[in-house]
Amino acid sequence: MGVNELEREQAILDAAAGLLLRLGYNKLTMGDVAEAVDLHRGLVYLCFKSKDELVEAVLVRELDRYAETWRARVEADPRGGDVAGVYRAMVHVLKTLPLASAISARDPEVFGKYLRKPGSLFATRPNTFGMREFLLLMREAGTLRPEVDIRALAFILDALTPALRHVFLTRGEPDQPSAEEVLETLADLLGRALTPPDATLATGKAALLDGLDQIHAAGSREGAGS
């Protein structure tokens, strides 16, 4: 693919990502995307054969950004390596990448009928960046108490994430704590309750970074084979 074709494809993906957030999957059309990038609709179809193919390409690219941003955040966090560190990194990413936030929440206003399609990305890659997988990595690394019920904890943390996302997306009352204050308080509680006193956070961080790299590599192979 030449430079111009690559730039065109990225422009189409950028436009589709913005329109997904603004219009939602159900209302999005290839004509909307073509108009947003000032191209004939036929040129959009040359790059992507259908709306679903375009949406999937948008999601794969956004998940790559999610992984890269999350990895950088975990790596830079001196307290990274336990559940609290992972959650801080994840919510920071969801705050800065609104489409990744919508993917994580399986937001029906954004993805509409696509969520229920048998061949959708949500159906074929349901555990991408799943909390349970990272909790297992932390248990193996010794930064999660061994007696913790991982299935129950993953359910609780996944249920909390959309609520925090809502806090980030809305303005609170004057006496309401900020989203950052809520997140830091939650991270402190998670650290105190779940991290063993003798845990080595560097070991947990190394395990998490390796896990992120493996997921990213697996996603890249799937994308190359599609």
C-alpha cells in the first residue's frame, strides 16, 4: 500500500471513529464517512468492502491504541504491578480514549446492533483485555492475595468500570469528589485489601507487561490473517 493509500485509509478510520461516537453504529453509513473525508463513496468501498469491515478495522486499531497506552501507563507507574496499579492505568486509558472506553463498556448507544452480530469483534474476541486474565497473572506473580476469588473480583471490577466512565464523562455537583479523587481512593482500597504485604510489585509489573505484549501480538496476527 502506497503512502497516499495509507493516509487515505487512516483518514477514513479517523472519520469512522468520530462518527461512531457521535452517531452510533445503527445510524452510521458509508456515505457519512465518505462525506467526512471528502471522498467519493466508491473510494471508501475500495478500502473497506462493508460498514462492518470498516467498523472492525476501527475497533482493532483502537484496541491496539488501548494496549499501547495502557502498557505505557503501567510501565511508568512506580506503584504499578498490583490490582490497584492496573486499575489506575485502565481507567486513565478509558478517560483519554473515549472509543476504547465505549468498547470496554460494550456501549449500546455507540455499537447498537453490532453488539449482537454473531461475527462481530465482540463475539470473536470476547476476552480482549479481560480483567480476569490480568488477575490470574497477578496471582501467579504474587501481587494478588492467593485466597481472593478471582471470578468474583473480576465481576466487581468490571461492574465498577462503567460507573467510573460515567463520572469521567459528566460534570459533578460542587460538593462531589472529582473522578481522580474517586479513582485514587478506590485504588488505595484495592491495594490495601488485595496486595500481599510481601509482594514485589516489580515482578507483578513484568508479568503484566508480558501479558499485554502477548495479547497485542495475538491481535496483530488475527488482524494480519483477516
